[in-house]
Amino acid sequence: MTEAIPASAEGIARAAAMLCDGRLVAFGTETVYGLGADATRASSVARVFDAKGRPHFNPLICHYPDAVRAFVHVVANETAHRLAEAFWPGPLTLVLPRRVTCPVALLAGAGLDTLAVRVPQGDTVQALLTACGRPIAAPSANRSGQVSPTTADHVMEGLAGRIDAILDSGPCRVGVESTVLDLTGPRPFLLRPGGVTREAIEALIGPIGAGLSLAQAEASRGLRSPGLLVSHYAPGLPVRLHVTEVAADEALLAFGPPLPGGCAMFQLSLAGDPVEAASRLFEGLRRLDGPPSKGIAVMPIPASGLGAAINDRLQRAAAPRGSSEPA
Ligand code: TXA
Ligand code: MG
């Protein structure tokens, strides 16, 4: 059952309590409705991918009530401060380096060392984020491949029964998603045009790179910074998939009852639940990536549901190194 919650003071408090409790609550922003989850809880973030049927672990935007709280989790340069001053709250998302202390679940950022942060505008969303007191990860609240929703009814049509609640703040004012600007490269780069125009941004900070598709943009960012050739996290150790036996010097990434052997083990989901496994995937790859193991052996994971996304990421992690294909 998906509960429709009115945007009254009690409704906002209830929606915030549900989010803090790990549940999925869609909410209106000035751009489109987002499907919110506590960004610090990997299990809730995994449920977002599952509810949307998102085929890949695309990184999610983290929402904050103000710039001060956003910049506690990322390293903001002078350009970021100027943009925040001019456009926040508003439809601009900034991609910045994650701080080591950032508590956002690795899955929310798809294992990247960057994080997309945004301060949305609107009384209801502002009150909600303030009441939550933690970052809220939220992609657009539609089934994967469908158009973004701009009313609570749209969200209900796509996600009824798959999420816990919708906080109804009426139709969205802007109606297209936020502009996504990458500030981690040598110069600002427009990854997605959106609610704040390129002209408005350039009037403030000068020329920015743009004009490429997101995939091309990711590739070009990779070329400028070779460490980012594969944009999603790839471990340093070689990765072997679909294993049925584990060598003594390998670390095992287990799914279900673990195979014997190996020198280390991380359990993705003893019960064989792909949602739980997704929430632990990036954590597991990181934990196992180092001595004494010489490689990471991964047990087979069924390809259904979130298993497709898990297998997609594992295949990238296992791909020959130096591949120039953007992830
Ligand atoms: O207006 C919006 O931005 C809405 C509302 C709900 O805030 N959200 C939204 O989220 O459109 P989503 O997940 O549908 O789109 C997020 C975009 C994706 O293209 C994703 O790849 C990109 O932002 N993105 C997120 N984190 C990123 C990162 N660390 N680096 C590069 N791109 C990132
Ligand atoms: Mg979307």
C-alpha cells in the first residue's frame, strides 16, 4: 500500500519520520517529484533502485535543506560557493568530490568518489529535509524508462504499491529536472541541461564545457583524468565471476551460504536477497580489495530484479583494465 500524505505540518512530520525509519517516500520539488530514501542507509537506497526497476546503479542526487549542510559532505571550491549563493535553493545540482567523512551510502553514489548535491526550493520540501536532518537520496519518482512525474498522481500511476508513501505538495513549478554541473574537472562541465540555464551559469562563472551527451561527457571526463576511465568503482584486485571454487589466496564475495576456502569473505546476502545484496555490493568490493588476497572471487548472483544491476556492475569490475568504455 502506498499512502498519500497531505503536505500539512503533521503530514510533513510523518513523511520525515518514515524516511528516517528507512522507508521510501516520494515528495515534490520545484523540478519533478523525487523518490526519497535516507541516503545514509544502503538498504533503503537499494530499495529505490528496486522500486524504479533501474537497470544500472546510476548515481543518485543527495538533497539537503541548505548549502552549509550539503558542503559538510563534499569538498566545495570557490565556484561551488558562488553557484550555491546564486542558485540555491533552486534547480541546480553540483557534482563535487566526496569527503572521506561523508556518511552517504556508497550505493547512493554508485561507488564514485564524487557526489551530486542539491538544495531544492519549495516550502514543503525544505521543511521535509530540515525535519529529516540527514541527506535524502532521490531520483525522479518514475519507473525506469518512463517520464519524470510532476504531480503526485503521476507518481501513484508509476509506483503505487512499490513505495511507502507520497507527500503531495501539488504540481511542480519547473517541471524539468535540475541542471547537473560537474565541478570536479579542470573546468565546470554541464552533464545535464535543466532548470537553471547554461546562460545564467555562464553569466556568473564564465564559459563552461557542454554540448555532449551524458555518456560522451563521462567519457571525456575520463580522458581528462585517466583514473576515471571507467566511471564506476573498479577494485584494484582482479575480479573473477560465477565462481564455484575459491583459491586459498582469493577473497570471496558470497551470495548465500559461502563456498569453502579463500582468505577473506564478505557476505552480500546470506538469504540470497538481491535487494540486500545491492545495498552491500560496493561496500563488499571495497572491503575485499587488498592484501592478503590476490583476487576477488564472486559467487553467482541471479540476473532477475536488482540482480541485473548487480551483475552489470560486477562485469564492469571484472572487465579488462584500461577499457575506455564509459560506465
Ligand atoms: O530535479 C532533479 O534533479 C530530480 C529531483 C527529484 O531532484 N532528480 C533527478 O534525479 O532527476 P535522477 O536520478 O533522475 O537524475 C540524476 C542525474 C543522473 O543523470 C545521474 O547520472 C547524475 O544525475 N548524477 C548523479 N550523481 C552523479 C555523479 N556523482 N557524477 C555524475 N553524474 C551524477
Ligand atoms: Mg530520472
